[in-house]
Amino acid sequence: MSGWPDALRRFLRRGRVWLFSDLPVVASAADWDASEISSNLGVFALSSAEMAERKITVTTIGELELPTGEIVACDPLITGLGRPPFSRKVKPGRYPVILLQVRTKIAVAALRFGTGLPVRWELATFARDRPSGYEFEFIVDDAVASCMDKSFLTIMSDNQEELDDYLADVACTIDRFCIDSPIEGNPINVAMFDTGYGDGAYRSFWGLDASGEPLLLMTDFEVLENADGRNEADR
């Protein structure tokens, strides 16, 4: 589809997304072959030279504070959905946020938890109190996504409206990406970034080591195809 108008790409991608949303909610991540869902999982195995050849640039935008190890990924401008964390937790700590970009589009957002390359990938699911149809993806309606620790949602205030207003203020003022700390003297923060071609429903993947511990959490914004950012004519 390389070279097609952005609007058409978004339309076709959203068509695939809603079909995927109809998957049985009783399924677990282990029931799905991650490599069949995303062709871009191998992008982190590329060398710097291979990245450059494929027109992919890598930017570390800062470190995300995860005091509970429960990670929330969401459109910060969507309110009232509870913003559930991923089912899998990581060790509490501070971890780098990495963006892969192609032609000014953010193609992949990732958190790095350890060194080395994953030996297998697992589709990330969200923890929810009851089935909703979106255990495998999060919805973006405003062309921006955010990543934060679960505690971020309660540490600022008990006032949901105040939290929503803060997230909206940051989302509406970023220039493609940022990491923001709302409370002076408190390390808790939030990462925000544009989402590929814009709105959609996006899936995330855990890159695991041989013992099953996470090395990476990556969200694919469907800009890359087969871990390559070039147009077909340039390949």
C-alpha cells in the first residue's frame, strides 16, 4: 500500500482493526501468533545501518517512571473508559521510551526493560473487570497516544475531571512527542506521542527473553511494513 494517500491508508487500516476487534473475548494472548498480527516485530533486531537503509530513525525521548510496574496505554483525550493497564506487569523502575519514525510519522513506540533481543513475542492484553471487545488493542480518536504508570491516574487528584483536563492540556500542546511531569518534586510522569497516520485501534506486543521476562513493550502504529519504512519503489 506504500504511496497510497494517507486518508485511504487510514480507512483500510480501520477496516482491519474493527474486524480484529470482533475476535472472541475469551481468547488469551497465547492463542495468537504475534508475527501473524504484525510484520514489524523484527525491527529491533536491525542494525543502525539497516535502520538507516530502511529510512527508520530511532529517538529516545526520555525515561518513564513506573512505580507500580502496571502500564497504561491510551488516547489521553478519551475519558470515562477507566484506562485499564496491560495484564502483564514489569518490575518497578524507570525505563527509556523509544520512538521509531519514518518520514516524520511515528511508526513504533516502545519501552525498553532490558538489554538483548527478544526470543519470542506475545500479544499484549489489557486487564479489565469484564469483557469489552478490546482486550487486544486501544482506541485512538485524536491522533495521539500516551503511556504512563497506573498510579499516575490517582496520584494527581481524586478529581477525574482535573486529571482529564491535565492530560488534554498536554496532548493539545505537544509537538509530536513529549514526556511531562505534572507535580514538582515528584518523578511520576507521562509520555505522549503522535500515532502514525492518526486515528485507529492499535495493538501492542511484549518482547520476551528466554525465561519469559519482558525486554520490550512495543506498540505498532502500522506505518512500517515488514519492518521497512521505504516506499515499494525504493526497495
